[in-house]
Amino acid sequence: MRNEVCAKIAATASAPALPQTVAIDDVRFDGPAHLPTSTRERLVAERKQGTYKADSGWLEAMQEWPIEGAWQDDGFFKAHVKATASVINTDSTVEHVVLTIHADEGHWYELGGIEFRSSDPTFPLIFSTAELRKLFQLHGGDILRAQKIQEALDALKDLYGSRGYIDFVATPLTDIDDETGRTSIIMELDQEKRFRLAEIEMLGTDPNMVALVNAKFKPGDVFSSQLIKRFLAENKSSLPADISFEGVEVHRDINRGTVDI
């Protein structure tokens, strides 16, 4: 029995170490790719830079974004991409691979138009259509770019959050016409409830900073995550180095429509 244990220990000790990272030495396209040359070159260059953690999820994560995202950000809104990796060399720390990309590009689309509507017909939009439309950097006839739509969704979230609507959710609904290559978007806005400040507590011993917080944030004020982020940025030099918005505890009282921070 002792000899068997010793043999297992010896085998484990002599087993080669598994690679910790993956390096992409080359990128190839399986079939035609109608992305602009500059986009393809950037996609290849970025994939060959640096290394990736050698776990089971690295290839799938890369396949979804940024590879598939490159097509979806250039008008191929329905593109589906499959990436495979072939090992060409392995040492004790790095696995070197060639990445092969196959894309079912689908149709190419441009933007038709953008509309906004409340998810609750009894709760009208609190912002005008003109105000909401300014947040979109796309116009009718522009290439439909997924990244621009995501940026607009983030901007909508910030706008509503600045007015106390911290549970706001925007859902883009698409009307795709394959014949004309145009896609219209309806932004369905779930505005939810508006929140105000109830109690503000700062854990610390600096009386000047406590007084500043109490002067800046008062019970009854509309809760705004943007104001808190701005306050932390403006007073960074007077606050602990590790403080961030993520460290601010926000406790909702949905029935009262208030938050304690």
C-alpha cells in the first residue's frame, strides 16, 4: 500500500505543468468576410496582443464579444460567429494557437427610425422624445451599429438615474425588414418609481467631510447616483484611496419610494 502511494506521489510530481495562458499566434477567416479591411486588421491585431487565461471559457467569451460584436457593429446585426482554436505549440506556461473564424454574416442593415414608448400606457414618458433622441448617435440611413445602441442604452440609464428613477429599464424592440435592409427600433421604457433620499450616513471620523456630505445630500432630495459619483470624484483627495461608488450602500424602501445611503 505504501509503495502505491509513493508511486502516485512520484507520478504527480513528475507530471508536466498545464499551461496557464493561451497566446494567439495567427488569425484566419474561414470563408469570405465582408467587414471593412481596417476592421478585419484591427480584429486580428487585437486578438494577437497579450494572452488569455487558459480555462474552458476563454474561446466562447471571445467568440461572443469582441469577434461576433465586430460584425454586429458594422451592420451585420444577425451575424453568428464560430471560432475554433488549433494548438500549434505548448510549453509549461503558454499554449500557442491559431484562431479560425467562421461567420454566418446574414443581411447587412441600416437604421430605419427610432421611437420611444412607455411600457405602461398610464405612465407617460417623463422626458420628451427630442430629449431622448439626442442620446442616440445614430440617424436614419446610418449603419446599424450594436455598440452605438448599447451606448444609448447606458445614456438612458444615466439620464433616468439622475432624476431618481434608479430601477429604470430600457428594452430595444426591433422591426427588421430583410428586403429593404432597414431596421427600425422601438425603445420600450419601463420608468418604474422615482426615489428620494431618506437617511444619509457616513462612516468616518473626519468632521469636515461629514459636514460636507450632510450639506450636499439632504433627506427629501431626489436620489441621483450621478451626484454621488461626482461627489466622490471631486473629493477624491480627501477620501480614502479605496473608496468608490460600489462601496456606497443603497437600501431601497420601494413602498415609500425612498433610499438610505
